[in-house]
Amino acid sequence: MDELILKRLKESPEHGLELLMERYMGLVYTIAHDKLHTTCSKEDIEECVSEIFYEVYRNRSTIAATQGTLKGFIAVIAKRRAINRFHKNHHQHFFNASEEELQNVAATMPDDSPATALDNKETHKALIEAIHSLGEPDSTILIRKYYFGQPSKEIAIALQLKQNTVDKKVSRGLAKLKQWLKGVL
């Protein structure tokens, strides 16, 4: 059957794609679902399946040259594409505040708040750069906790982390910021 599919993919690509999907839809969907069901909706999983078949279709001329089976080739593409989608969707759960958004939040705080200490543009810029240099998810956690006042429990739920992990990241992040900003603040 695989030889027929490969032949059809070369001679009549659309018909070959139909045969390919009939034969391997279950495999591809299972791989995508197993990798993505915790972070993606059903529609996202279906979109990933479509992307997988499109990638196979796009690379149809190299399939015959590959060693191994058609099933193995498709499974590798499916796993790779699903993992990429997982990382993309997982990363989107993190909140990336821009400097402009942080300035807007600081501007709405009362004058007697710690935000008044950020009036100095250099200090503010250094603080923002230092927070962003912590990387993800640490910078997101600190922004949510100290700029938006979210409790650790809410942050943990939003970022799919344990609450004690959030608290440890806050503690370590603050220690790093204190060390980095000794000469600036």
C-alpha cells in the first residue's frame, strides 16, 4: 500500500495525499493528540494534523529517498511538528509585558507608592532590562506579582506551575535583581 501511495504522490499529488490521509490519519491524530491534549484545544490539534500532512505533501519528492518506512517518516514529522506546537502554545501561557505596559501600570499607582522611585528614566530602564534578563518564566512571575499584584496561587494556575515553585522563583529572582542592581538603585 505504501508503494502505491508514494507512486500516487508523485504522479497525482492530490490523489496521493487523499490515500495518505486515509491510511495514516489515525496515527497522525494519535501522535498529535498525545503531545497536545494538555495545552491545545481540539481545533488546534486538528490544525496541527493538517500541518503535518501538508509538510509530508510538501516533502513528497524526498520521501522515496529516505531510508525506512513511510509510516516511520510520517511519525517523525508528526512528533516533531506536535512538539513544536506544544512549545509554542506552552510559551504563549506566559505573559510578556512590554515596557510601555509597565509604564502605564506605574503611572496609575498613587504618588506614595514604590512606583514613584521609578521616576528616574535610567533607573526604570535598568529595572525593566534586569527583569527581562531573568528569562521566562521568572520575568513573567515577577511582573505579575509586583506590577499587577497577583498572588502566587493565581500565577501558579495561569502558568501551570506549583505555587511553591512560583514562590521560589520570586525569591531567587529578587535576589538576582538585588545583586544586579546594586550600583544602579
